[in-house]
Amino acid sequence: MTVPCPDSVAAIAAGLARGEFSAGEIARRYLDRIEALDPRLNAFVTVTAEIALEEARRADDARRRKGSATGLLAGVPVAHKDIFCTRGVRTTCGSRMLAEHVAAYDATVVERLRADGMVMLGKTNLDEFAMGSSTESSHFGPTRNPWDPGRVAGGSSGGSAAAVAAGLAPVATATDTGGSIRQPAALCGLTGLKPTYGRVSRHGLVAFASSFDQAGLLARSAEDAALVFGAMAGFDERDSTSLEAPVDDYRRRLEAPIAGLRIGVVEEQFGSGVDPGVRDAVEAAIRELEGLGATVRPVELAHADIGIPTYYMLAPAECSSNLSRFDGVRYGYRAPGASSVEELYVRSRTEGFGVEVKRRILAGTYALSKGYYDAYYGKAQRLRRLIADDYRRAFEEVDVIAGPTTPTPAFPLGDRLDDPIAMYLADVFTVGVNLAGLCAVSVPAGLAGGLPVGLHLTANHLEEARLLNVAHRFQQATDWHLARPPLWKTAGEGP
Ligand code: GLN
């Protein structure tokens, strides 16, 4: 096919509006590319080719009927992390437990993007129930990093990240409980937005740790992120933690100058545990922002060093309770041949869950048990408050906090599988944001040893428009977000 096919949401939307190509042609092009490249990456658990072509046809029909009244995103493809429920299409959560599970309804995020005319290409791979930082704990095998297929794509939204980075989708939904949008964004060279807790509906998002889970997205630029985020965000009466605050016009605010922006930096985030290549790239990115008129000053997050232990007490506690619903009776995998209810529970859960999920359920159940609750869960709750207070004070002095998203670039597949602590440390700079319910974005900021580096920008509650604005101005001044993995060209000139 010779249809010129741009790879950004903005350019696809513009081309569709001008009639340069049809949604059907775009969908076909992406499906062909998935077929050619995904066997090397394993970014998708399920490709929904028929649905994509049908939705594309509907978008083309709508455009013929309504002309310029058609929504901006109509006909633009999207991939969904396989933790968002999709009616009629399996939602596996990367687990044997749900390998054949078909939800009876769509997640609000899926429903909203479809209502705006977006075309679903498929469901992307993830760590089992989003527990992990490498997408290696998936029942469906690991996802590989398009920049180096011997390395991880990050996690838990590694499938969404690899898909967008390799041009198998222009944008993908994702979720972030402790870093799962931003860490894979950093490792795959993407723009990943983790919204404020409650900004995007969790309805139909399979729960991992409910007081942390938040839906967001992975895109190639802040502009693309703004376009799609505007369609995802907003109050949903079906999620009791959903915020009623009005949704900003993220797109309109992209262009605002950032002169006078106050950036805070946390000294410890530039210490010896950080890869020198990562540190150099992030320092250069912050200088670039200074060049655009921002001022930089130190801020203190005094309890940052207890973020990981606090998170790994609370998130497993919540997961142990959330995952109790998978009992072999109500949902998912049921072990055959059990002769008692107890045996059915034990065998279904033993066979249905993988190692990391079991580790979390055990740790979480322990932390919640009688006699230990105060010492572990209760204490972690108090520490969570201290961490949130640190951010509150910092945001009295600065508008955003800037630092590295991750201490290292993408690590080799298998490297951290036997060392859960090393795996958990991949999120050392991201979990604080979830503990405090804030919003943050990871922005491509350079390469270290040929691998992408992410600049992490954190802002106060509901300041997504500001984050996208800073990210966009940075992307106008630099072109790291345009860098493409070597694999990009192996299936032709892009999608
Ligand atoms: N890596 C973290 C964990 O394993 C965060 C995962 C996530 O954000 N879903 O819990």
C-alpha cells in the first residue's frame, strides 16, 4: 500500500480530517505492521483485527456523513493494556488465571475512547496483574524492548510501551500503581503520563492496589498525550474515587511559555546509585528547561528513601484483598478434579497465579494479619502520610519536581528475575508520586549507551495541563522524542 501514513496521533487525525487517507487504510497499515514485527516483541496478547477494521469503517462512515463535525480522534488507532475490561474480547491481566476471561462490560476508558471514534487494535502485554517492572511475569511471555530486543521494555505496561515505540500503535492506554506507565516510557523512549489519583476512571480496570491504581497513557509526544488524555479524563459516577473537578483543555495549554517556571530538584536523585549516562542526560534536560526560562532550586523530600518499603507494604496488602476474588468459582481459571471446596480454592490459586503474584498475596496477607497489622500496615499508612506531606511542602516552593524517571536504562531480560529487590528498585523514583496521589510524566531526554533515558516531571494534584505544557515546550526545543529504535525501519518506513 502506498498511502503515506504518519505515526503520530496529531498527524493521523489531521490527515483523516483532510481526507488524505481513510481510517480503514490506517487500521490496515497498523495491523500489517503488528503482523510483521510483533513476533519479535510480543507487545500484544490479543490483536483485534476484525474489530479494528469494523470500527475504522464506522469512523469513515461517520466522517462521510458528518464531515468536519466528526471528532478529532475518529479513526485514530489505539491499543489497550490488557487490564482494561473489553466486552467480547478477553481481558487476561497477563495471568493464567484470566487467560480465557471475557468481561461482560467495557472499562470506562475503553468506552470513552471508542465513543470518540478511536479504533482498537488489540490488548497489550503486561506483568501479571500489573505486578512488576519488566513485563517478564506475564503468563504470555516477556515483551522485548524495540531499542534492544535482548532487554526488557519495562513494566508493568511493557506491551503498551513496546507497541508505541515500535510504531505498532500511535498511542496506548496503560496503568500506573507504582511506576508502570512512567518506567516503561523511560525505557522505551516515550512520553508517559500518570494522572492524578481519581482523574481517570478506574471502572473496568482490574484492581491491583485500589488506593494507588490510576489509568493513563503512553504516546510519542506530549501533544499526542494531550489529545488522547482529554478524551479519557473526567468524572465517572461508576468509580467512587473519581474526582469531580472539570477537565482542562490540555491541548490549548500546551503552547504556554514556561518562563518563570519553578523547578525543584532532589539532590539524592542524582546520587551514586544512578547510572552516569542517565544522570548526564537528565541534567542536560534540566539545563534545557532553564534555557527556556525556568528557574531551578533544590527541594527536600525527606522521606523519599522509605518510599519503596512503604509501597511494598501497602500495595501487596491491597492486592491480597483484591485478588481474593479469584477463587476458581467466580472468575477465571478453575482447577479440574477437585474433591472439596477448599481443594478447589487451593489448586485453582496455586495453578492460576504466578510466582510474583503469590509473593505479593503472601506478604500482603501477613501485613494485614491480626497481631501484625499495626506494626506493618498501620505503620506504612503513617509513613505514606509523611511522604505526601513532603510533596505538599515542596509544592509550596516549586511548580514541578524534575529528576530521572529510573536509575538505569533498560536492563537485560532475565537480569533481575531472581532478585525481587533489584526489580523493585526500578521504581525508586516513581512510587512517591503514587503514595501521594500526584500526577507525573516521563519525557524522553536522551540516550545512554544507545538506550533511552526518561526525564521525570512531577506536579501537584490535577496539574496535568502544566506537566504536558512543560513536556511539550521541551519537545519543541529538543528532538529526543523523535528518536526511533533501530527496529523501526526493519518493516519499512514506519506504519
Ligand atoms: N513495579 C511496581 C510493582 O511491581 C509498580 C507496578 C505498577 O505500577 N503497576 O508493584
